[in-house]
Amino acid sequence: MSHEVYANSNEIAGKAGMGKVIASFPDVCLSPPGPPAGPIPIPYPDTSFSSALKQGSRTVMLQRKPAALSQQSYYQPSMLGDEAATRAWGMSVITHQITGKTYFQAWSMDVQIEGKYVCRHCDITTSNHASAPGVGAPNPNLEAVGWGELEDERPYKCACCNGPRHSAGKPMTMDDWYMKDSAGNVAPHAATYTTLMNDVNNRKTATPPCTCSSRLVPSAPCNVFRRPVTPAERQANKSAWNSLRDTYQGVFDVPSEAQVIANLTPKLGRTPVQAEIQDERQVNHLVPKAAAGGCPVGEGNLEKNGDLCPVCRSLDKRFGTLQSLASKA
């Protein structure tokens, strides 16, 4: 179905949309029979769909799937229309490729996502790329057109809770915020982050294994990290959570102090200390509310610490140490 998100009155192309490039022609490919009679140059019509989008947006999603961005995104369908040429006889006379990529050659001039212009309904494409150039005449990507009012407030809202966004800092992925691809003096913690993420991804097969179904990392639309976060924004996010804390604990069955003491005393053989009680009642923000401008109140960014198994609690504490380092980098 169409996702009905528009730029300049034309729907933005995205993996969740219904974009299609139909019968882009001609894609001339050398085709069977083989020598001595052939190969024969035959023009093929190429067709591709937005559902095969690759290299789309990472922090902004349309119906939870990436949007198409200028000079980055492309369609790469498993079938394009030129498969009959086969790979044995040279394929396309221009790109020496079959079932290649479809790239946009036009895009919005004033609407951006992640610093790149968005691609839309009716923007021109070329098909069967190995690299530039493609083949065939430029053909439009067909999606949808809309004439509704522009909703320019949306960029200033939090997709996790639908309220105002919680920081004006630059949006980025989790990997970017932890500076995964940096090293040395710039981000000495980057290697530690990579190791931690490997441990998170493999925790079900570790020794001992994870025994819970709790989350340790955020998912869309609550997975936007921001940098920088001002002191005023940090304080506002803390205050927003403090205002919600009692309500959340009641609605989502976070145990009371008395319940924690009753549950832990038989296991420990003693009365739990205050730190152990707080650990059981803690609610984690998957995107840190203070350090990274994470949503302080959206359910998608909250996870009860008491639901984490011992393996996941250990991993979460390692995240806490890294967050302190990354926020100062």
C-alpha cells in the first residue's frame, strides 16, 4: 500500500511504498544463440519496484521502512526483465550487466532526510546499472501525488511518543552515536562497542545463554540518537520521565519495594540492600534520555530492568559504561 508521505506534493519513494519503474527501454543486451550465429543484440524493457530499495534512510522511516535518498539509494530487484540475455555473452552492451540496479537521476531540491534530498513519484530513473551510467532512456518512478496541506511540524515531533522532539541535536544511528567507525584518540571506546554489540547479538548462544526476551537495543521509530544534547534538554528529559515514572510503574507492573523485598529475601537469604531493590525496580531507556536525547516517555524506548536475565543485565551495565564515554567524545 501507499505510505502517503509527500515532498513537493509527490509521494516520497520508499521500501514501504508502491513505486515502480515500468518497461524502461531499450536495455540492449547480447543474447543467445551463441557463436557462430550469435550473440544477437536484443532490446529489453526493464522493470523494478521500490520494494527492492537498498541503501535507504537509516534514522527516518516511512511505515517503519527506509526512504529513497539522492545519489545513495537504488532498486535492486531479483528480476529486471533482461534475464534472457544470460551472463555468458557479454550482457548489456553499455554496462555489461543484467538484473542491475535502478538509480534515481532526479529528486526534490528542498526536502532532505539525513542530509540528502528525497526521491519522489515521477522523478527520473535509469536502469541496469553496474555503476554509472545506466542504460535505456530515463524513465519516471511512479508512486502517488497528493495536494494536501504541508505538515511542516512533523520534523519537530518525536516519532516515539508523538510529542515534541526531546533534543534539537543532529539525528543519527546507534552506531554513529557510539562512533563505531572511529578509532584512536577520537573514539577509544569504538572497539569496545563493537565487541559489546557482538556479545548482544550472540547472547542466545553464549555460555551461559540469555534466557529472557527483553530488549537491549532500540528499534524504529524509537531508535534515533542525537548529538549534541544541551544541559537544558537533558534536564527537561529527566523531568519528563520523573513525572511519568509512578504512572509507568503502576501500568506496567513494576514491583513495589515491599514486593521486591519479599521476592529477593528467600533467594538471597537476607534482606536486600537498597541498591538491589532499585536494580529490580529500574526502568531502562534504550536510547539514553539525557546523553543521547532519547524519548523519555515513549513505551518503545522503555524496558523493565527486572525482566532482564542475568546475562542481559550484565550487558546492559556495559552499555551504561560506554554511554558515559560516548557522550563525552
